[in-house]
Amino acid sequence: MLKTAWGRGLVPDDLSAGSHVFADRELLRTAWEKTGPDLRAECVRRLHAWADSWLTDERAGTMPRYLLSYYPGLLCEGSRLEQYVLDPRRQRRLVEAGRLDEALTQLDLLPDGEDRTPEVAARVALYRAVLSGRTRPAVPLELPRLFALAGDVARARQLALSAADDAAKAVRLVEVVSVLSGAEAPDASEASDTSDDSDAGELARAAVRWAERAAEATPPFAEQDDGLEELAKAGRTLITCGAEEAGRAALRAVIPCEAVSWASRVRAAQALAPERVEWLTEVSRYASVLAEGGFDEQAEALEIWGGMIKARVPGDVALRDVVKGSCDALEPSTDLTHVDLVALGAGALTSGRRDQTRRMVKVAEQALLDAFAAPEALSPADRAHLDLELSTTHWYVSYRLCTTWTSARKAPGCGSARAAPGHARR
């Protein structure tokens, strides 16, 4: 038929050899208008039967492109959609056909949120990890939690402990504890007591052991590690869940770990007050010593002071004055490294002194604009900075512009603060 005049409405599909598509979308609309609901229902029934014959291996050969790429979009929802999207044989055929991206995208066709059962959510998480192409797929963070929601605590624990590194094991165990305690949300008003010998209490203690092991294995002067950074959050989650002793133990493990940011370590110490007041005092003195050093040392001092101000440690008002005085002594118009420092100082003052912050960011912005306008007037050191570390400087200034000029609403692209390129650890 395709080779006769009757086939003029169909043309070869450029993306799949041997397949055809309508030559014009108007033909599809016309076909819909010319058919009644009964005929369409019969056509859909026959289409499902044809698709089922491929899914059950009744047919040999290569699965038609329509069933791989287009058929799931017809199903919309329900058990048939789950059956087809989550069928491992069909996913394998997609991968073999070079359509890995389609296999991953089709997982998003399944209902999300409350409409997704724990079983389906677990399978989606597993297939997404497998299809990502890892040799040993990492256990998705939500998978142990989903098994805990389904009541299979033993399986949830097994999956949490199958993570590759110790910090990930601890974080996933805490996710399970949050489910068992009934306090998944950070603002849960009444977390159940997990201090007894219940599953939650046992898993909380296991999480602490893995957290301590991960922190102890971290060498001094280590680069900041996102996995270890999560341990501080996990410690606070345990406290929220009612496992206060375990949570405090996890926070104690985090504080001396240099792969965790100063902000998280300071916040952990503040949560342990008053037992860590002396440590906070020592850190403040350490920052004062750093402030007398070079660019990297001054940047770290501002990072420490910013973390202490945001955590509202005792004396945070005086620290704001220290930061302001330190930045007032800088000269960003004659030294581009000072632009970074002024922007860092502005970030430390954002929460309480917005007017001062805006003036500081304006100074940094103007110094950067002047450097762009007349690079030939810069010193050799500033020209080198402009060539080698502009991404860092531009990031600091741009981010502070976003956060200080958009207090009422967040500007596009201004997400949560993260370490700038080249200055993740000092």
C-alpha cells in the first residue's frame, strides 16, 4: 500500500528505518474527525493487543519504533503505562537501539508524588540509576526510604548499607530513621522517641558509627566533600526525629572534619551549645589570625565569620562590625583580589545589614566594571587575575547582586549559595 497512490499520505520516518509517519499533521486531525468513538475504541483495543504481542515475546525481530518511542505517550496513566515503561526487556531494546535518553525520559511519564506507590517509586529509582550507565549503580537516596515506607525495614537497611562510601551509608540510614520516627519533614512538630531498642534507635546508632568512621578517615586539609557535608544535616535530622543522643554524636564527628564547610561546622557546634562554646571561641580567634594574612587567608576568615554570623553565635553583632571594618580597609579599585573579599564580606552581612551589604556590593561591582572598561590600565597582577580567576570574581559579585537586590523575590538563576569555582576549600 505504501508504494501506491494510497500511500501518499505516509512518508518514511527519518529517525527509524522501515517506519512511516503521516506526511501532514492535518491528516491525523482529519482521521480523528471522520471516525466515531466506537471505531476509535476498537482501534485502540487492537493496538493494545498488537503491543502486548511484542511485550510477551510472541513476535520475533526488532520491536517497532512506534512501540519504543510513541506508544507510552498514548497510555497517559494506569497499570498499562507502568507495565510498559518499567518492562526491563523493552528498556533493554531501547538501549540497544541507542535510545537511552528516551528510556530515561519515559520514566517521567509515570505519576509522581502521592499518586506514585512505594513499589513504583522504588522501581523508577532503580531503573533510573541503572540506565544512567554506571558500572555499579549507586543506591538512589530515596530508595531505602521508600522501602521503609512500605514497611520492609530490613530491606531498607540493606539498601542503605549498600552505598559505596561510609558517609552515604550514614545519610541513607538517617533517611530510614526519619520514616520510622514519623518525622520525615524537618519541621515535624512531634517526633517519636527513638532512644529505646526499636528499629529506629538501632539504625540511628548505626548511622552514627558510619558517620564517625567517615569523618575519622578524612585527612587534614581535605577538599570540601558534598557527601561529608550531608552528615551535618543528617545529625540535625536525627535530633528532629527524637534521636537526640545519636544526633549530637553525629554533629560531634562533623565538627573537626575539614572536608565540611566552616558554615556547617559552626552550625553543628552551635547546636551542641554549651559544650562547644570554647571551640567556637577558638575558631573566632583563628579567623582573626587569618585576617592578617594574604588573600586566601582573608577569604577563609570571612567565610568563618559569615558562618558564625548566620548561626547567630554569641557575639555575632560584634562580628558584623569586625567584617565591616575588615572590608572597609580593602581597596577593590586598585586590587581585583579585593573585589572577591568585599563580595565575601557582603555575603556575611546579608542577613542583618542589608543597606551596608548593598553599598559593599556596589563598590565591588563598580571595580569590576572599571576593570572591564580599561584593562590596559590595570597592574600586571590584576591583568593576570582578570585572565585566570575572573570566573571566581564574577561569580561572587553576580551572586551577591542577586541576593541583595532581590529580597522580595528570588531572581532567575540565583539558587542556594555554593562554593565558587577555585575557592571550594582554602
